[in-house]
Amino acid sequence: METIMTLVIDESEEISEELLTLLLSSVKKQNQSISHIAQELGERVITNSATKLKPYLKEAVQSTGILLDEYAPIVASIFQDDTCTLKDDYSNRSGEHLVCFFSLSITA
């Protein structure tokens, strides 16, 4: 299922709003109507297709009116421009974690 969903996204010219809504719903924290397996699948698909989804996700998240913190960390990490690396047990096929290191600059 993960492979099929990833291929559909990666091969699509555009990503539909309905697909984005379903993916975001599956990775929303505290969503009691989604099984743990469905949430993991959503995280893996988003991780695998992050480059393709990035241009569409910001608008999709904003249109839901739900704070970015309400979603799994993978959603927030896609919006960052810093380097991401894979570490131990995050949701991708190898069971590794996508870890992003962010630099924060504050100007006065």
C-alpha cells in the first residue's frame, strides 16, 4: 500500500486537495478515528513523497485551520529548509527516523 500510494503521488502532475486532506487527517495528533497503522502509513507516504508534497502541503495545512503542531512532526519538517537526515526508527521503509536540524536566527 505504501509503495502504491508513493508511486501515485510521485507520478502525479498535481496533487489533489482530497488526497492532501486524507494524508493530513491520517497524521493529525489525537485523531481517535484513525488507527495507529493508518497513521504510520500516512507518515511513511509523506516522508517518501516529501519533495513532491512540499509545494502543496502549506496551503493544505492553512486551509484546515489546524495548527502545524497538531500534526505528526514529519509535516513540520517538510516546511524547513535545513538539512534532514535519517536516524533510527522513523517511518520509512527501512524503519529509520527523519531528523531535521534547524537553525534559528532571531533579529532585533
